[in-house]
Amino acid sequence: MINISPILVIAFAGLLHASFQLGVALLTLLSGHSLGSHRSYRKLMRLNFAYLFGASVVTVLLFSGLAYFALLGASSFMELQWLVPALLNMVIGASVIMFYYRRSKGTGLWIPHSMAEYLSKRTQKTDHVGEAFTLGAGSVLAELPFLIGPLSVAVLYTLSIDGSDMQFISVLIYCLIALSPLLIIVSLVGSGKKISKIQRWREDNKLFLQYAAGSGLVILGAFVFVDKFMGGNI
């Protein structure tokens, strides 16, 4: 048995969630378009907070939904509940290392060009908080094929903790860490930092983020496999 607190595993899963960049990219575009359109500071921050709220709501709903399905199958599929997320994280991690970013300059992601163009136009036309909320929610759903890995592990380790209070704290820790890049960008934009500097940092560090996320997911999957199978915890 590996003697590591479930809270640490959940926090690590949240960190891997935070390393994915679609939500950050769309928030950066939204802020850039808002500044380019000479919107007021108040309007800019309203849109950014609405975007952040949309991403937060969907993240919590996904966590809750996965927990519900995990509880439904707890008695019948105990081994699969741990085996599938373990293998899933390793496969997703390898995929991230291979093709998460496009092999070109800039910070182009894995999404098809047509979808990227649509999202860019959508952010440019976003002028109301409802649209910004939907955009933030959609950014999480669009990246679900990658996020499902760390999310599923965080959910299972949360359910393994005794006490509803500690489970609530675990969910809070995961969501705060997972959403921290959006929180940081909203804070930076609100304090007057230039979008170009944020974008430059993303471009300069994209390979680090890509390989850190990919290898982290592989490590997380391997840890779950060793902890729950080789450790005999099923």
C-alpha cells in the first residue's frame, strides 16, 4: 500500500486539470477582444467573471455527475472503477505528449481549425454576461476528453474519504486548483496587465506545460494502478 493522503492525489489531479489550455486561451481571447473594442473596465470584468463562473459551474457539475455514477456502480464494478481511470490517464497522458499542441509557432491547440475559427469569432462577438458564461462552460465541455482523466481519479479518491465535511473540502480543493489559471488571468487583467505578456508567457512555456501535463497524467494513472491493484486496496 502506498501511504499517500487522498487529498494530495486530489490536489495533483486538480493541478493536471489546470494545465490544460483551452479555457485559458478563450479567456485570453475574450479579454483581448474586449480591450480592442474599447469596452469599459467594468464591462470587461463582468464578462471575465461570467466566463469564470461558467467554467466553475460546469466543473462542479461534472465532478458531481461523475460521483453520482461512481456511487451507482460502487458495488457491481469496484475493480473497473479503478482500472478504467488508471488506464485512461495513461492513454490520455500519451496523447497529450504527442499532439496536444500543434507543431507550429504560437499556441494553437489540438482542436480542428474550423472549430478554432468558430471559437475565435464567438469570443469576438461575446458582448453579454450570458454569452460569456456559456463560453466558459463550453470551454470545459470541449476539453472533457482530456479532463475526464484527472476528474475521474479525483472523484474516486474523494469518495474514498470518510466524512462529508472532508469530501466537501476535497471537492473545493480540486476545483480551486483546477480553475486557478482562470482566476490568475482574471486578476492579472483586472490589475492592468497586458494580454500580450500573458500570451507570450503561454507561448514560451507551451512545451513545458504539454510535457508536464502528459507525463503527470501517466504518473497519476500508474499511481492509481499500483495503489489500488498492487497495493490490494480493492
